[in-house]
Amino acid sequence: MVCLDSNHYGIAGYYSIKICDEGLLGMSFTNCSPLQVPTRARTPTLGTNPITLAAPGKEGDAFVLDMATSTAPIGKVEIHDRKQIPIPETWGVDSHGEVTSDPKRVLDGGGLLPLGGAQETGGYKGYGLAMMVEVFCGILGNAAYGPNIRKWRETDRLANLGQCFVAINPEVFAPGFRDRMSDLMDHCRGLEPAAGYDQVLVAGDPERAHIKECEENGGIPYHPNLIQHMNNLASSLGVEPMKTV
């Protein structure tokens, strides 16, 4: 299913997970404001264009992939800027298309690198994946696409984003999907970890661990600079700031 005239739809993986909860393979894609600079270019033309897949395993386990097709989402660059710390050099470029570790130079006229970084490190693959999302969302759905989508933080016109949702019943193909899915995930988790790591994970494991941590702590941990930013925003809007513990 594809749609148009949409806006920011939150966490891309949320929709895939909802489909997965019904025993199906769920996929969700969306295009978004041009923030990503194509390989060999210097102008942001594509969005972070996330791709997601949620596939059910046994006993409530699931493979849950939710990833941007840029090396990092713009939100992570903003957080590094507020924390006043550099970003990895694979994340973004400045207004001249030069790789930079300064988040401000990415946010002020620069752009994000495709997944993989520069061409020499395989960034053209992320560029291709971002284009694939545009095919399924903006072009197939007759929504805005690529450079035609309104820019980040602009609100002078409708975003007109395109989104694509896919639900696949694995039992139509062959029985035993959950068993095979769990077998592969458990095999990967059981691999001997490389030096410096305590375990091998599969997509969805870090998020489940973080959810458990937040539940045990009774809240979500935020950096003090981010809390101050949100408090300043609440003050400017005349609303009550978020409560902290």
C-alpha cells in the first residue's frame, strides 16, 4: 500500500512492528525532506529515507530492522550539536561537499552522507537504497519526491510525503517461518564476539535492551543540554516543561 499527502509519521519501525504482531512480515518506508547528499554531489537532494522490516520469530522474539539510508539521521547530528561534541567523519559534509566532523557545518548548509559514507567506503550503496525508497514512496505514490519535498524545518507548504507499507504472510510460501527465523537469530547471537564486545546482537536487540533499561529506571535518560533545550522551547511556547527525576 502506498499513500501521499502525508507528513512525518514518527518511528518508521512502529508500523512494521504492528504488522509483525499479527504474525506477518511488516515493512514500512517513507521519504522525507532533502537532507542527504548523493554520492559525488554537494547539494542535499534525498531524505534520510528509512527502511524497516519486522519478522516474527518464536515466543515473541522478532527481527526488527529500522534504519536510515543515510549514515546517521539528522536528529543524531542535532544531538551532537547540542552536546557540543564532534560527529564521526562518515556522517556528513559541509556546504562545499567536504566531509566534516563539525555538526554545525552539517546543519548550516551542509548535508548527510549516504549509508557507507563517501564513495570510497561504499556510500553509493546507501545512495541507491535512498533512491529505492523514493521509488516506492514518492514516485510510486505520486507524492512529492527528492528535491521537490519542502526543506527541513520549513512549514510554508504541505510536506506531501509518500509512504509505503507492506504486509506478507510467510505461511503462504512455506510452513515453519518462525522456527527458521529464530534459528538464524539465535545462531548469530551465539557467535563468539570479537575483541572488545561481550555479545553479538541482531536488529531489534539494542532497542529491546533500552526499553528494559527505561522501564527499570522509571524514565528515559536525556543529556542535560537536551533537557535545557526542551525547557527553553517549553518556555517560549508557554507550556509546562517536561518533568525530570
